[in-house]
Amino acid sequence: MLIRCGYDISFAAETPTPMMAMLSVHPSRHRDLATPHRLTTTPEVPMYDYLDAFGNTCTRLIVPAGGITLSCDFVVEDSGLPDRQSPDAVQHAVEDLPDDILVYLLGSRYCETDRLSDTAWSLFGHVAPGWARVEAIVAWAHNRIKFGYPHARATRTAWDAHQEQVGVCRDFAHLAVTLCRCMNIPARYCTGYLGDIRVAPIDAAMDFSAWFDVYLGGEWHTFDARHNTPRIGRILMARGRDATDTALTTAFGPATLSSFAVHSDEVDTADLTAR
């Protein structure tokens, strides 16, 4: 299938403000691009990209006095298949994990494994290790938190989400990631596009989405505590330990978000040819 994705995001600023943006498609999806992918700005400003330690594309720029709009619009090919299910995927003993995977067992800014370890073992210690344990964690996090955009708060951690029982998709992901790590299952946070493709649409503006991967059976597998069901059309942008590593934008000074619009919709070949 073909999916058209993009955004228009505007910031107001009174003085020139350096910014880092993680708004590009992840390099692992570059081969799937059906049209050019290019971040543009209004007004035009110099920009350059680099790859961070997690393999994400980061864009550096300076928001000029008066503000800026960041825009992108592209089409990407997707398998059209829901998230792969691998119920036989096994959980590795910690001593058998590859060195570069160990970081995804550690606590991080939004994932306080020390505060949730006892809770995790009391809830999931009796569940068979591996896929079944992750499914149990996802279901529990899905039911623990009430979703709502008014509940969004940039400082909410996994512990806060567990206590407050409200949040948005990043809070579901942070809680599930933390509980997995507490159970010695490597987990990493992911962000990207997830449109309402072949599911009932919701009465809310399109937004970016957060989900997570776990390392089982020698490879990474996708899970989604917000939706708790396999979905079609995930287009990865960034991944890391938590939202600190994958922030859409980071301003190094006063820059205020003034407008935000995201799209991710299935299109057919005829639509693409007509563009």
C-alpha cells in the first residue's frame, strides 16, 4: 500500500533560537519512499542533518526572530500488513544478550525501573517469560491508563502515569517499556506516524504516535500499549531509550509552538500518478 504522510508545524520566537528536530523518516524506511522526502521551512533557513547514537536523523537549524514553519509531505510504500505476531519468541537470559542491547534494560529519564521493579515482579512474575509476559504487560498498561489529549504533560514519567492513571500514547509506551525492563526484557521507545488506516477513525486531529519494541528471540518486535492490537501503517521516525531520545523538536531557548498539523492517509497509485 501507499501512505501519504507529512506535517506543518509552526513556532513563534522573538529572538533567533537554535533547534534540533527529529521529524524525518527513520533511515530504515528510506528504501520505501515513493516520493522525495524533504523537510522545508518557511522562511527558508540553513539546515543540516546528522545521525545520532541511536541511528535517528536529526536536523539542526535556527528559528529566526518572528518564527518558522517546518513542513514535509511525502509518500511511502508499506506492506499493508499488521504488526507481526511471534508468540513463540523467547526471552533471553540477561547474560546471553548482545552488548548493544543491554542499554534497553536500564532506567532512563522517563522510565524509572527502580520505582516500578517491585510492582512489575508482583504483577508479572508468575507469567511465562517471553511473548506471553510482554502481552500481559501491554494489556495491563492499556487498562491502567485512561487516554485523553487534555491529559498530555511533557514531564510525566512512567511512575507518574502509573500513579495518575491518565495520559497520551507516550505515557502508555513509557509505562510498558519500564515494566518490560523491570522484567529483564529489553525495550525501546519508538515514535512515528500511525494513521487511522483500515480502522474506525477517531474524532480527533491526527497526531504522531508512540509505541515500543521488545527484544525477544534475537530480534525486535513491535507492541502498542495505547491501542493493544496489531495495527497497519506504522512509519517509524525515531527510536531510543525514551521520549528524551526521540523528541520531535528541542529548542535551545524560547520558541513557542503556535500550530501543529499532521497527516497519514492511505492513497492509491492513481492518486500518486496524478500529483
